[in-house]
Amino acid sequence: MTWKQTFTSSIGKKILMALTGFFLIIYLIVHAGINALIFYNDGGQTFDAVASVMLHNYFIRFLEVGLFAVFILHIIQGLLLWKQNKGARKIKYYKQKYPREIKWYGRYMGWLGTFILLFLVMHLYHFWGSTKHELYFHGPVINLYQEMKEVFTNPVWFTLYMIGLVSLLFHLLQGFQSAFQTFGINHRRWINIIKGIGIIYSWLICLLFASMPIAFMAGWLQ
């Protein structure tokens, strides 16, 4: 397969989606682990100290560029696959029948991905843009812990974040297994194990992320 085919063929797009998906699965573990430092409940001192190191570390900033490239590539390939799948049927049926093993959220991965994209834009606006203004344009020093507290105790933002995390949950439930299937790891000996790991991973990651806004909104963190 040539580089052009990797980006343009159906198989190539699925491979890129799977590879970038694996990368993002690992990233979510790291991201959730760092954010979970807020549960020290020390007024954000531990969390802010680690966040400051991450912000000013040149190696992390270099990786951040790669992370953005992966995000963009994953989004673009996902949208292209969605468009390709929708256009594959020239005749539109009133009610399409899907195989029993395909869950309802697997049929709406394009819409779920769109909601997650909007969620990502909101998240970057709140917690990424301000730190980069501080770093590159000598803006005011940002206390990310206080920023989280202000955002997550706002009922509107809290609700939107919950909706975004529900979308992420269903996206992961479908995408985790699909990434392995793309590389042919779908033998009946392994498929149930992969499904189980995917379900556990998806729920744990999303519940951990959801527990943070809930903790602030409920007043458990000061």
C-alpha cells in the first residue's frame, strides 16, 4: 500500500483511524491520571505543580504538537469514513436492518464524533488556550485548579461536559473493539476478552473524568 493509498483508500483510512485511536486511548489514560491529582484535595497545590511542569517542559510541548496532529488526523479520517459509508448506498431504505452484533451507538459514530469534536473545542477553550496565552504571550499566570472549579460549578458548562463525556463513552465502546478488528484481531478466542477490556476501559475513563466536575459541583473539593 502506497502512502497515497494509506490516506485515500478505505482500508488505509481504517488503519489510520485505528492507529490514531490506539494513541488517543493511551493519551486518555495519562490525561485522566494527571487530572485525578485534584482528589488530593489540597487546594490544587499538587495538581497545579504537576500541571506547571507539564506546561513548561520542552519535551512535553514537542509531544503536544504530535498529539494535535493525531487528533486532527483522527477527526479527518473519521469524517471521511462516515461520508464514504453514507454514500456507499445509492438507494436509501426507509428502515435499514443492521446485524444484531452492531450496537445502536455503532450506527451513529459520525454523530458521536461530531459531538466529541465540539466537546474538544470547548475543553481547549477553557483549559488550553489560557495556558498558551500565559506561556507564549506573557499573559497572566493561570491557576488551572481554580479554572476547573469555576467551569465545573457553572451549571451550563457542567451539563455540556456531561453530554460530551456520554458521547465519549459510546465512542470508546465502539472504537476500542473496532481498532483491534481493523488489524484482524477478531478471533472468537480473543474477541470477548477485547470486548471486556474495552467496556472496562471505556467506563473507567469516562467515570473518572465525570467524577471531577461532579466533585466540584457537589462541593467535595475546595
